[in-house]
Amino acid sequence: MAVKMENTTIRERILLHLSRFRMVNEEEVYNLPFDLTQDGIAAALGISRAHSSLELKKLRQSGKVRENQVHVIGSGIRRKVYYLEPDGRTEAEHVKKKLEDSGIPFETVLDMRKCDPGLMWDKLGPSDRDALGLACVIRVPVNKKLLPPTDSGVVPATHEGVVCISPEVKKRYLAAVDPESVRKWNSAAADWWIDNLCDDQERLYHLSAAGRSVEADRLLVGRGAEFLENHNDDLLETVKGMADPVRNPLASWSVRAGIAVACGDAEFAEKAAQELERLGSDEACIVRAESKLIRKDPEGSLADAEKIYAHRGTARSALLVGRSLYALGRYEEADRSLSDTVTKFIETGEISRLDEILVLRAGTAYMRGDREGCLSILGKALASCRNEERRDGIRSLAEAVGSGRGVPVFY
């Protein structure tokens, strides 16, 4: 028979949880485990503190549990803890037997990691399935209050209310349901991000996973500058998994190519270049040249970049000339090229990459023995950078240069 995780079962789960601590000395008033407090019980069972308090009050009134004020491990104040009374122990044993007779190990009711995912989904009603499904597809820690309401403790949370399901457990549970349900939950998550935390990268991931490819592409192109400015490997994996664009494919492949190059993925950059060429875009040439540099072919990238720069004189090709010269160890030439590149980027308004150029210029100063000049340029790079992760990298470079320990890596 199926065991439903409704309010009465939450009472039973509390009894089962407390039964695991029957060896605790009830006369002890110091160093009691946090698991015996209201917050500890709520965290262990994945229910709210209010729900834990309500059920414990009922159990206390019915003579199943008793409470005591003690010092809890890790807490500087006395807190209430709960123990099973004899009647509570008896009921806990009955609950345990009922579960075992149903073929359900009682530990699985207390710990999602030990529960069979298929069995868990079968037990849940529609609202609980949707709440747990949404909790499983959302990839970042969120407060349980932001999820759809549920009367059960099916979504575990810490005592601060943050959902606590490990990525491994999420993966197991999602693998146990049909793909259409997972798409539905990802679609709900995509809309959830608009209503709650407004994270474009997470919304893009969920739109793609939900099969809402037109909306995903619209977001990718519309927020292209922000995505390029804040590129990362997770964003790259999302973009690589997106369906081929059907609307405005030229703009879409341009953003995809930029993210691939920024993340150092030569293979995907070349795929994007092939699509750009098929669409008649001149950008394919520069993307192929950039991919050569990623593949450690600075001679090839320099030859291509110089041709593109001579033909079109773009800021992007000027930057690639400087990067290629730097990679070849031709630092004087690289510095002159990068200095010209700064001017070109400012003229075109593409100041989002100014910190990248300045870091390379700092590198050329360092390699020529000018540490003071290097630190000065790194200061300018830090002032122009808007990405916090890159700012940390620039600070680390400046610290390494200032301390004289090791050889800083500028490129």
C-alpha cells in the first residue's frame, strides 16, 4: 500500500525521527543534539518550523512526547528539545512496522537520499509532485517560501528555509519521471525566474530545457552584451545545448560564437563560424582566427587577424593582432598594437572589453621589466572592469606583481 506524506504522516515522521535518539540520556542538560530541537526536526524532515511546532504541540498534548530546556551543541543559549514518552515509542514502533509491511524501509521516509525516486513520485499528489519537481529543476539554493505551497514535507529545507536537495539527488529524482514532466517543470522555472530573482542566465537554461527555443533565442540575442560580459562555462554549456535558431539566426550565432571564444571552446567556435559563413556573415573569418589562437596557433591567428584588420580595420581584429603578438612573445609590437586597439574600442563604444586589453598591456609592461608601469595599467584595468570575477583575477595579478612571487599569467 502507498504511504502518503500528509499531515498525519508528518506526525508519524516526527515520531520516527525522535525514535532514532532513544539512547540519548534524558537527564542530560548539556551538549544535546540540535536534531532534537524544533528547528532540527524541521530541517531533518524538510518541513517548516511552524509545522514542526504545531505537530509537536499535538504530540505533547496527547502524551506522546515531552520537552525540556537544555544546552544544545553549538548554541550559546538553552533551547527546547523533545523526547518520546513510552506511548510515543510504542506508536513509533507501530509506524515502523506499517512501513516495513508495505515494503518501505522507514529510513526512506526521513531521508530523500535513501528513498526510491519512483516510489516517492508514486506517493505524491499533483501539487506535491509539482513542488518537488520545481525544486529539483531549479539549480541554485532558493527559499522554500518562493516555491508553490504544499502541506507536506516533501521538499526538504534547512531551518533557515533554504531548499536542501543535493544535485545528485535531484538528478536521480528527475531521471525517474517522464521527460514531458521535466520539460513542464523547466517551463515553470523559466517563468519563476521572472517573478522572483530575475536571473537571465538561469532563465535561459530553463527556456532551453523546456523546449521554448524561440523565447530562449530572443533572450540570448536581447541580452547578448550582458551574456558576453559575464561569460562562464555553465552559460557555454547552456548555449551549446540550445536548438538551432529559427528567428534572427545571424544575431544568435554571433552571440554564441562570442561566448565560445570567450570561454576558450575552439570546437564550438568553429561550428558557429561555419553557421555564420553559411548565413553570409564576414564575422566567420574573425571567429576562425580567434579559434586558431585558442588552439595554440598564434602564427595562424596573427596572419588571419592582420588580413582582416588591413581589410576592415575593426576593433576586434586589432585586439586579436595584439593578443597573437603577445602569445608569440613579441611584446613591443604587442604593446603598440594594443595601445591602438584601446583607441579603436573607445571609438566604437565597445568599452566592455577594455579591461581585457589593459591586462594584456600590463603583461607586456611586466615582460619588458616595467613593474611600476604594469601595476599602473592593472589599476586602470580594475577601474574599467564590471565583472566581479574578473576583478578578483586582476587583483590577484596585481598582488602577484607587487609581491614578486612567481610569474603572473596575464594571458
